[in-house]
Amino acid sequence: MKNLEMWYLDSGCSKHMSGDKSKFVNINFKQEGHVTYGDNNKGKILGRGTIGDKNNFLVHDVLYVEGLKHSLLSINQLCDKGYQVTFKPNSCKICWVQ
């Protein structure tokens, strides 16, 4: 898998975010302030939208952040939206729980 296609599951970030505009299936461009990274640097929020494959899996409420080098999925945000995230030694499983 190319690095551009990779997403990192992050237990420390409060919102899903990406700096790659091509990942979004729709996006609402609106400057909404900044996000603060773990090293206290900041990134400007340029918009918010939905990422994924229109036919299979969509993740909503993803921030588009200027200059962000890695795409991050927030474990907390996934759980708040009804997903269960399970980690095993060599894998991670994300399931919708109703």
C-alpha cells in the first residue's frame, strides 16, 4: 500500500483529519481555526468533509488540515459514532455496533 493511501489510528487525536484533499468524496471549505498536534505545533483547518469509498465505507466529519503529512483516524471519534475498535497483536478490527 502506498503511503498516500495509509491512515493511522490515533488514540490521542480528538478528530479525524487529513492533509490530502484527494481523499475526500465531498468537502466543505471553511476555515475553522487550528488543530494542535502532540508537539504543540498547529495546523490550520481549511474545511471538513467525508472520506472513503461511496459504495462501501464512509467516514464523516473529517477535518482537512493544511500541511498535515499523515491522515489520522481518531479512535475516540470512531467509538463515539458507534464503532467498536479491537486491537490484536498483528491486526486491528473496526466494526459497526448497533
